[in-house]
Amino acid sequence: LKFVGRINVSMEEIPLQKLEEKFKYLKPGGHYIPDGCKPMNRVAIIIPFRDRESHLHILLNNMHPFLTKQMLDYSIIVVEQTANQTFNRAKLLNVGYVEANKMYDWQCYVFHDVDLLPEDDRNLHVCPDKNPRHMAVAVNKFNYKLFYQEMFGTSSALTKDQFNKTNGFSNRYWGWGGEDDDMYYRCRYKLLEHTKDDWKGDGLNSLKYKILNITSKPLFTHILVDLLEAEERASVEAKLCH
């Protein structure tokens, strides 16, 4: 493999039909397995999504060549939330993780925002054995500096064992923000042997949702899900009020 470092990012929005022709070597569901190679890493790229069609097209156009160059056994899984609900990025990522496990024996899970594009091909999308990895420590929006020390957002990589130990993301973050900081502290307290235990009852073991459709598309696997917002809010209110 020959990595070049900084790569050119294309901001061109190409229609899906043309992208499908461009990446026709992919298997259904946006799954890629290198020819003549037994990949060391099986990676699920999980993307939370709603109303960002143009961003998705740009991401797919950049991400597939970036990932195939790294000789990964990978698939891109887009988890879309139904309309008329408050967006819940963390819960979508939990759903993506659970459903991805039903599809394939993944080793590594990269939780990746739809508007984030890799700029350096040496940023390997694999999971270290010991600790979770923040994949986006240098982003142009923040002048390529870590915005704050505990930042763990936009793109992060965890093994199956690591994600299970943290009980996944919190399901309680309706609206934007907060869920990544929560995951940072889950990783710190659980995986670094601290004692805080708020995470134990909020995450994978309390996840409730309804799958509306799963489609294996040429460039990605699409999951449409109802996150049952009204039901969850009613449950919380019942615990607060008699």
C-alpha cells in the first residue's frame, strides 16, 4: 500500500446513479472485501442520518475510495430517523450497532457523522485493541485543533467489546449535542476502571426502537427506524410525576 498523506477532498455532489456506476465493484449494501487479500479488519461505518441527502452523496464519493485503499472488509450503514421526531444521534448509533451485528461479524465500529470528510489517507479506520479512538482530532472547522480536551465527537472507533462494556451511547440525548461527551466519560469511567455508574441503565440494555425498513442499496445499507420518542418521553415523565 502506498499512502500519500493529505488527499484532495471532492465537494462535488454527484447523483447516486452515477456514484453507483463509479463504485460498481462494491457488493450489495456498500460492502467491500479486497480481492486477493485476507483483510485484518472488519469494519462497520455507521452514519446517523436525517435530511442531509447532499452531504450523504459527497460523503459516499469520498469515503469509498478512502476506505478501499486501506484494504478493509467494510460496509457503510446509514441509519435514518423518521420525520416528526426530535433528532437523537446517539440512539441512531446504538440502533446501527445492534442491527449491524445481525448482518455480519464486524470487529470494529466507526461512528461517523455525515458531514465529516477524511483529509489524510494515513488516518486508518481501524480499532486499536486497548482503547477507543477519536478519529477526528483535527478538523478544519476548529482550525485543525482539538476543540476541547474531552471531545470525542464526529467520528470515533470502538471494538465490539469496548462498545458493549460502555453499554453503548446514552439514549436520552434528544436534540443536538451532549452525547459524545457522555460517551467520553463512559469510556473513561468504565474502560479506565473508574467507578461512576450512571451509564449502567441507559444504553444498549435500555434501547427501544422499531425498524420500518432495511434496504441493501448498491452504495450503503439503509436502515429506517422509529425511535419511539413519544413512548420514551412518557416513560420518563411517569418516573418524575405521580
